[in-house]
Amino acid sequence: MWARSNETGNVELVRDVSVLRTTGDVWITGSYSALSNLSAKWGVKFNGNYGGTDAFLVKYNTNGVVTAGVRIGGTGNDVGYSTCVDAAGNVYVAGSFEGTANFWHDPALAAPNTYDLTSYGGSDIFLAKYS
């Protein structure tokens, strides 16, 4: 058994959890505020954010150790709402974004390392796949 907390004193929200049954790896998605510095828990790419709230997708192994992470965001409010993992280990995340959002990810996930999407005004939805 294990439990993890970020303990930043700011706002971080988990919206969904998925488990790859064959390995026991756990993926979480949600959002975090501009004031949160999650680098001590999730790595240097989580040292601040792009603006507003950013979405995240973070992978924990069966021992509760972070092994990969994705920071999704732009200058607006960006949120990861749902995640799932297929039998091949690909992870999918759905959410919303404002403005131009960067879908940067950790080298532990397959290249290419970045995608950008631009909304058509207001808040738009996204669906992203990571291998």
C-alpha cells in the first residue's frame, strides 16, 4: 500500500485515475494553479505553469514512484478531465483548453516531444494519446 500528496499549499485537483492492469501502473489527470511548484514531486517541467491552470497527466509505478509526466497548457485555463489506458499501454487524456495549449511531455514517453493546439475561442476540448 502507498499514498502520495503534493503538499504545495496551492490548488491541485485530480479529476480521474486509470490503471494498466497488466503492470499496475497508475495514471492521474487534473489541473494545477499557476502558483503550484510540483517539481519536487513530478520533475522539473512542473516548476510553475504556462498560465491560468494547466492540465497534467502523471504516471506512478506500483511502488508509488513517478515515472513519467505530461504538462498540458497555455496562457488560459487548461484541465484534464478523463484518462484511460489501453491494453498496449497507450494512455489517452481528454480535457479542455483555452488559447494555444502545448502538449509537451517527458522523454520517458515516445517522441515527438510536443504538439500545440489553438482554440477557436473560449474553451475547446482536446483528446491526446501518449505512447
